[in-house]
Amino acid sequence: MDFTALALEGSTSMSSDSSVKSCKIGPVEFGAGKLSIIAGPCMAESLDICMQVGKSLTETCKQLGIGYVFKASFDKANRSSVESYRGPGIEQGLQWLKTIRDELGVPVLTDIHLPEQAQQAAEVVDALQIPAFLARQTDLLVAAGNTGKTVNVKKGQFMSPDDMENVVEKIRSCGNDNILLTERGTFFGYNRLVSDMRSIRQMQKFAPVVFDATHSVQQPGGLGKASGGQREFAATLGFAAIASGADALFIETHPNPDEALSDAACQLPLDEMKSVLKISLAVFHAARDL
């Protein structure tokens, strides 16, 4: 029994075109009955780290038959402290992402924070990501939509699942139906995010849904001048999301997470990823083959 289809049958009709159930980032399809992941280091700290992570995940996903999109940020514009390192910047970051794309032959995704970054990034990457805090910013959404690239929008921690219908419509107003929505938890009031698994099926009325396993264990501002996190629970939440019908996972991973320059407390160790993805794939098939 396909529980996702069963849930959608009982959904109230919405103005969004519910017939659009899948989209692609390069050759990787989301929402078409196959597990895919968006994964990489939180920040593009160096080309070496990006390449190490990208090579490992490309090989693992190929072995397991999982669709893979590489992710890294060239700028972390929402760091907790003004003193925190933000990344290599758009010029250097896009150059590294292009190298990953060309040498590994995988599609790449990066986030943007300003409308003027959309077209420049789109010349290099296959998908643009809108950070959760910016999910309502019309100019940013429209600029991303107008590039024609796939747009992945993270649901704001302050937004309900149904609020994302308006987000989707802003992008579709550009004639762009290649849209993903990402669940990453909602604020609960004490330096903790809480993931409501109901939101996955609710947002699937509008677009395929990705679950962000690592940012969902983030503790915003938990370390004072940096965010804390509980990476030991990231895989558990990811498995639960897949069992709840999520089309894909978003995971940040690093060869040495404790030494990462951003989200050190949340990223999964790279050497654990193969095991996490094997279990994720088993859960994905089990939840859909009942």
C-alpha cells in the first residue's frame, strides 16, 4: 500500500496544481517513487573537502541506486554572530561547485540570499535553494524562478505547511514548475526545533517534499555565538520522515564534523553516510511496499 497516495486521496483540494508530483535536478528525479538525496558539506570550506565528500557520496549512491545531488553553500549569510566565518564568497564558491559538477558528473545545488545572486549562480548550478528565513521573500523567489532552474524552498520555521502554497505559486508565476519544498522543523521555544511529520504529506499537495535531517536537529543560538545541535538524532529523524512519505533527504556531512566551520554540531560524519543511506533505502521501500 502506498501511504503517500492514500493520504493525498483524502486531501482537500487546493488551488495549486496537484498533478505536478515530481521534478528534476539534472537527471535526478524527485517524487517519482525513487529515493534521492541532496547532500554535502554545510559550507564550501575548500575544494578538497567538497571533492572528498562529493566523491564518496557519488560512489555510495551509485552502488545503492540512490539519486544524488551535491550541495554546498558559498555564503552563510545567517550566521549567529557577525564574527563567524561566512564562506568563500560567490566567485570562489561557484568555481568550486563547477569543478565538482564537471569532474564528478553530478548535479549541484547551492543557496542564494539575494535576488541579484540568482542568475549568476544559475549559470553554474542545477538548482537554487531558498533558506528557511527567506521563504516568504517574493523578489528572491521570483528571481530564482525566472532562471528556469529547479528551486528548493526550505519551509520557514515560522510557517505552517499550508503557507507554502503561496510560496509555490510565486515560483510558478514565472512559468517554472520545477519546485521542491523542504521540511526542516519548526521553532518550539527553547533552543530546539520540532519536526511535525504531518507537514510532509500536507506539502506534497504542492510539490515533492525533502526532509532536512541535519538542520532539524539544530539548536539555534544554542552555543551563544553559534548554533548547537544533536547530530546523534539526525538519522533517526530522517528514517521517520521517509517512513512518513518524504520523497528525499537533505543531509549535511563532513569528513570531520567537529572541525567544520559551520553547523559543526549537526553534520553527520562522512564515514557514517553509507550505513545511514542503506537504512534509509530499506525504510523507503518498506514504507511503499506494504
